[in-house]
Amino acid sequence: MKIKLLCLLAMMSLTACDNAKISPRNYPENPKGFERSDSPAEYGDWFLKDPVKDQYEGLSSNRALAELGLKNEREIIVAVIDSGVDIAHEDLQGKIWQNPGETGLDASGNDKATNNLDDDNNGYVDDVHGWNFIGGSDGSHINYETLEMTREMVRYDKRIATGQNLTDAEKAYYKKVEAEYNAARKDVDERLEKMNPENEKVTAYKAVLKEKLGLEEYTKQALEKIQTKETNIIEARDYLLEITKEYRSVARFERVLENAQNSVTYLLNKEFNPRTIVGDDPDDFSQIHYGNNDVTGPDADHGTHVAGIIAAKRGNGIGIDGVAENVKIMALRVVPNGDERDKDIALAVKYAVANGAHIINMSFGKAYSPSKSMVDAAFLEAAQKGVLIFHAAGNDSKNNDLVPSYPSRNVQNAAAKNLPEKISTWVEIGASAKDKGLGMVAIFSNYGKQDVDIFAPGFELNSTIPGNKYAVFSGTSMATPAAAGAAALLMSNFSSMTGAQAKAILLHESRLYDKLEVRLPGSAKLDIPVPFADLSSTGGVMDVFKSISFAQMLIGQN
């Protein structure tokens, strides 16, 4: 799932959660682990800016491009493993990877991109820009999926029903999954019990304001402007204003309600199985050739936003500027509205490595990984080939050192298998905000002195979404491509720089904050100050200006 993990099994919230019941204001609005801002995008490019030049705690990428004499001569391929990418977006033109084995003319004079043949013999027909691992051969798509814990419940329920004996370890595991599943279902049921009556009133009162005043937008600002003596209009206005207090906005209320409904219908539904669309056995890792070449899919908001942060065309006078200049996006669709499958993740990583990706961006995560060893094998292969892997830490306001999430850099049973304990080229990213001070760590961000490496801008970033549109999203899902873009910018200016070298430089040159204290994500009162240095292994924020300056001194100007 696009970095969602449950906050007391209530998925993601933009503000902290604690042991108390979460408030309606913090109900999750989607299963993707990011929040859509209803505010304008006026500060949405802050992630490119510099704390000295611009007074924003961004990546300093604009400053690097302006002051360091960069040539950006090396093309860097970034594999975006996500929900899909709108490759036709106006601000991504010229920034989408093309498979050289599937472009040009074949022996018959037909366009390889559309000849319905596997011209490069990799098992994927017409994979011009990447591959969709959650699509059917007929061009159909998985949109909604179940959570991994739902699938684990189904798997173990079948074993128990057929009389299979469980080991003590399996019994304990099943008990844990069952408790979490039941708690999640209870949470959603209670949420719907509260919200369904509210929705009846919201619908009715919106209709009143539309009929009487022609109102089309029900923002706090628009509602507060209504001045009248008509009782029914006052009643409608006041109720909708109460909704904005509870849920931040009327639009967000509607997104939260839809997410809760979809949780019951899809995510937590044991009877729902969309994998028949794909037609494979998701647990059989020998079945590797499935899916289709539509890398956009039915819901590419998240993946397109990620791609734009990395690579949106700079200086074209439209949309936004991405972080990196000479970069191409390889689109690999594995992430549905629900939890991604281990096999799809592993195969997408293998595809990226086989097709020359220098960097892999993964803005997703889940609570369980039943086939982790197979996923580990793909990551180990990527690390061996020098591919740099960026992964989002998650949006649960939790300490990743204490609670595992997947995929992860920690190799399962490494000692017994004589394997490295960790994926060496992995970088785990937390989300930071634009202003230095108590609020510099995004309050939703996960953290961890051991398991989170560094922070990067992830709060209210403006980027591309499908249909030549733009939107402001928040999440570690956004911080991760900011970091991946910084790595691409660094590597594009040094012809032989490896992923391992880029990682070492980016972490070594993180922007440190002497004695800065920030609010601890997840703290009950949101006022527990902790040293920023204690929330990641580097204690810093990614700074590409510093990193490239250091590399130029160390390696020389390319």
C-alpha cells in the first residue's frame, strides 16, 4: 500500500495518534498513505529551495543547479515502483524511459512499440516504458486490493478449516494477525456508524446552499463568507463549518467516508479477490510473465506525483520543476489501493535491475511480508549491481526501530543463509517540513535512530497528477522521491559514481542542526520536544548542494 500502515489499525493520519481513540480530524482519507491538501500550491516548490538563500529547509537543489556549474551529462534512470505513472503528462514529456529493445522498427517494418511482440525476449510484450504487474493480459487492471493481513487471515483460516496443524510459532502469528484484523474492522465499522448519519446531513445541507446561493465549493473560507438571516441557510452553513472543524474540510470528510467504505468493501473483505484479473498464482514465484504494458492504470495519482517530484521538466514554463535534470522515469506498476504483493515487488525490482535502472524509488509499505525471503533476494541482486534503493519510512508517527514494516533492508535469516544482514544500497527516508523549529519533522512521519537514515522534504509538495493537473500532497511517499531526485542530480554529474558512493556522500553531507529540538511524531500532546539528531541515523536533512560540493572537492569537476 502506498505507505499506509495502520495507526492503531486506523491507517494513516496527518497528525499524531496515541493510545487514545483517534479523532475524526485524524481519520485517514485514503489507503495510500498520503494526504491531499485543499490549500493552494503557493509554497509547493519549497522542497527545491535552500535555507540560506530562500529560508526554506529544502534540498538546496535549485541552488546547486544555479551555482555549481553542473553539466548533468549522465542520464540517470529512476525506476518508480508505484501505482502507475501518467506518461502522457505535459510536464513529464521527454522524461519517460524508453526500452531500446521495444522501440524502432522490427524486421517486418512494424513499430516495435505496438507490434504485440516480445522484441527484446524478456517475457514482457511491448514493455516500452516499463510494466504493469497488476494488470490482466486483456488490458484490464487491479485497482482495489485487500490488505496483506486480510490475505493472511484467509490463508490461515483455510489451513485451520482443512485440519492442518499449526506450530506454536504459527499459532502465535495467527493470533496476532487475527487481533489486528478484528481491531481494524471494528475501527472502520465504528467510523461508518458515526459518519453515515453525518453524510446524510452534509448531502442535504450542500443541496440547500447550492439551491439558495449557487454554492459549488464548501471550503471553510466560502462558508464563513455566507451572511444571511434565513434560518435554513444558517443551519446548513453552521453544520458544514462544524464538519470542517472535525475533518479539516468538507472535501476531506467525503474522502474519509469513501475510504472507510472501501475498507469494508475491499481492503478488509475476506471474500474479495481481484487477483483473478491477473490470472497468475501470486504465491508461485516461478510464474513471472504476467501483467500488461499499461503503466498508467486506473489510479495513477500517487505514482505520477512521485515521478514529477523527481523528474518534472525544469524551466519549461508549465507546472513544476522536478529535482533532477537529466533523468528518465521507468514506470513499474505494482501498488494497488490496498497492499502490494511480495511477488510483484520482487519482479519489479528484478525488471528495474535488468533494464539498467540506477535508482529505485519505493513509496509504499505494509505490515506483513509472507514471502520476504524472495523479496530480499531481489534487493540483494539490486545492491550487488550497485542500484540505489530509496524507501519511504511510513506515515504512522512511529519508531521504525521498534515495529517492523515491509519491504525492509533487514535480510530475513541472514546468518543461517550466509547472506548480508542488510541491503547495502538501501536508504530509508523520513519526511521533513519547510520551516526550521519544533515542527520541522512532519508530525505523521515515522522515525528511528537505526532504521531511518535521513529526512527529506515531504510536507505539502506540489507535483504532477494525471490529466495534466497538479496537486499538493504530504507523506514520506513524497519525501522519498525528493531524496531519489537528489541522488539522480548528484549521480548525473559524475560519470562513474556508483550507487554506494552516492549513498555515502548524501548521508555524510546531510544538513545537521546543532541542538535543534522538534516535536516527537506520535506524542500524545504534540509538545514533547526531542533532539532532531535522535530521529535518524544521520540526524540530518538531505542537502544536494552540500553533497555535490563535497563530491566536486573529492572527485573533481566532471
